[in-house]
Amino acid sequence: MTLRCELFVKELLPSIRKELSKILYDNYKMSQEEIADKLSITQSAVSQYLKGIRGKSYFEFDKEDKIILIKMAELLKNDKNIKLIDLQSMLCQLCEKRYKYVKCYIKV
């Protein structure tokens, strides 16, 4: 049995990190180090996301997803103490849409 969270971590989270890295770097002019801190990853990982080396896209983000990702990026940019994990409800929205066929055991 595969849990929804296993699928999320393997398939969706890298794509989310890639998209957030792009938004924060291109739109908000954050440094790779700042992005790494916000996403709780290394600067090297951010570099690889920006170059397309990491973050294989299992899914295409639609307009609704991109709105959520932009809101997440705005929160990450504007609140110096917030980290990606603090945005769990938004992460769960993206996960629910992709993995609705797999039961979720986490209540947010």
C-alpha cells in the first residue's frame, strides 16, 4: 500500500519546490540562498531546480494551481519567519487535487 504522503514527497513536492524557486527568483528577485532557507533545502538544490536538473514534472500545474503557488510565494517572500512547512494547508490543497484516489490520513 502506498500512502498519499509517499506519493506527495516523491512526485509532487519536487515540482512544487521547482515552481516556487522559479517564482521567488524571477518575480521576487530573491537570492538562491534566501530561497533555500525558505524551502528548507540547500542552495545547490535551488540552483538545480532553476536549471531544470531537479524537479521532474509528473504533473502540469493548471491556472488554479498557479494561483495557489503564487500565494505561497508571496507569503514566503513577505514573512521573514515563515517556511514552506508553515503552508501545509496550501500544500494539502495541491495534494488533494492530484491524489484524491488515495486516502489521506492527515487532517489539517
